[in-house]
Amino acid sequence: MSAPRRPNPAKLVVGLLFRDPDRQQQVWRSLSERFGPLDCLTQPVPFTYTDYYEREMGPGIQRQLGSFLDLVDPDTLPAIKHFSNELERRLSPTEGRQVNIDPGLLSEERLVLATGKNFTHRIYLGDGIYADLTLIYQKGAYRPLPWTYPDYQDPALLQVLQAIRAKLIYQRGGRLPRKASANAAAASAVAD
């Protein structure tokens, strides 16, 4: 029989789609006020994986990923998703979203995104929110699954997530992960 235990805290990561730099800054400011300082923020890159969001947000969408210094308990993911949904509504006073905020939890084993939409690979967490298993960690790297969104399969993003994982391991126990030299180099590159 397995004995229930509290899970380890995880890294809060947020994927952001945006067009307007002012709204982009408002998102990161609001998230930082709520969840603490960012410890990683990628450069914005054009979102070219699909045109799905253009119908709602218009052309010229940028994508960015950030992670937060303070670790969070995994059972807080539904509340985090509700906060991000409310922030999307606040920053989109007219028809259609102006930003798309996708919070998730990065652990040593996986990346799970929060969503309000059910599907075969999503597990209900409560309060209308599902966990979308997006990536799993195997053989020294995060690996996509058949349903993983194309932007989360991008090699550059996977490398960033690897560096964030190295930070997580260090934060939890003050130890560097195995293959420390490669992960430390990646982590220092992301931290700048």
C-alpha cells in the first residue's frame, strides 16, 4: 500500500501570448505581485506554430515564457489558473482576448499546464480546472507527448525548461543536478 505524502513544491511557469507590449508588461507585473519575482523570462519570439489564436487576438502574436523564484504547492494550480483567467479578462475589455496566459507547474518529472477544457489525457483537479500533462522528463530531457502543443516541443523552449529544472533541483535541496556543467551553463544563460 502506498502512504499518501505531500508532493514536493514545483516551479510556477507561465506561457504568454500577446501583441501589445504594454499588456505584456501588465501581465508580468500582476503575476509578480501575486506570485513573487520572476527568475527567468525568455525573449519574446513570433508565435508561428498555428494561426488558431489570430482569429481572436489578431496577427503579429508574440510568445514568451517566464518562471517564478518562489516555489508553489502543486494543489494551488487551480487557483493560479483562475487568477490568470481573471487577469486575461481584465486586460481584454473588448471582444476577444488581448493576452493568453497559460500557467503550469514544472517538476523534476513533468510539465503540467492548467486548463478549463477536458480531454482524454487531462485529469480533473477541481474547481473547473484540469491538469494537462504536457511534457515528461525521461533520459535526461523533457519529452513531448502525442498531444503536446507545438510550441512546447520547440528545442529552444525545451532547453529553457531544462535550465529551470536545474534551478528547481538546486532550490529544493541545494544540490546541482547530474550533468551539472551543462545544466549550470544553461541556467546561467537563462538567468541573465
